[in-house]
Amino acid sequence: MSGAINDDSYEIEVLVEKAREAQKLAYAPYSNFKVGASLLTVDGNVFTGSNVENTTYGLSICAERVVAAKAVSEGYRDFKVLVVVGDSDEPITPCGACRQFLLEFDPKMTVVMVGKEKRKEMTVAELLPHYFLRKEKNNE
Ligand code: THU
């Protein structure tokens, strides 16, 4: 590992570390399943997020949507990589709602899915085949 910031493997390791930090901040008293996410924008900014649950279970928000909303609401919409970490045996994979939510910003974005030991990497488009996307350009 060279340690250069543009070295892809180094970049991913830093993002995994940041997602693990965010995972500790998850609010998950109902499922007890803490999830962390980190998001690298094309211009090198990193955002983090975690799942936030609610006593009305359906209002709970996944870490992926939290981190994407944080970035978009700060003015960043061009995403490069999203890392999601959980303590599952298999790599944690975004739910259907999160796949559609992330697709909005870039179907080609890489999603690195991390479990206790294993990892998997796919684009959003690969995670959501035959997707629906109607992106208006007048607000960009
Ligand atoms: N969860 C995430 O935050 N991301 C995923 O990719 C899968 C599931 C959350 C939702 C809920 O708070 C908890 O994990 C258990 O499903």
C-alpha cells in the first residue's frame, strides 16, 4: 500500500475506517444492528452516517440514505464510492429503498459492502437491475 490518497486500495481502507467510526454512533435500540456508512465525493470530500431508528419502526432510516442526504444537503451530488459496514457474516447489502435512493445520484457509483470479515463491491446499477430513473436536469 503506497499511502497515496489517490491509491484506490488506500482510499477504500480509509473509508472503511470512517464507516466503522460512524457505525459506533448508530441509533439502533430496536434492532441492535448498527450500520455505518461513508461516502467519497468526486472532489474528495468524505461524509459519514449511520442508521437512525424510531419507535415507529417504519420511520427508521438506513445509514446509506443518511449519508447520501447529508452530502446532498451540503451541496455535494457527485459521488464516487459509498462504503457500508455492518457486523453481519455476509457483506451487508443496501435495502431496495436505498438502492433507488443512491441511483438518483449516480448509477455507476461503486458500493463497497462490508461485513465482519467479507467484502463485496458492485455498482448501484448492478445492485438494482432494470432500474427506473427519471432525472430532471433543471435543478442542477
Ligand atoms: N440497515 C442499514 O442501515 N443499512 C443496510 O444496508 C441494511 C439495514 C439498518 C436498518 C435498521 O435500522 C437495521 O439496519 C436493521 O435492519
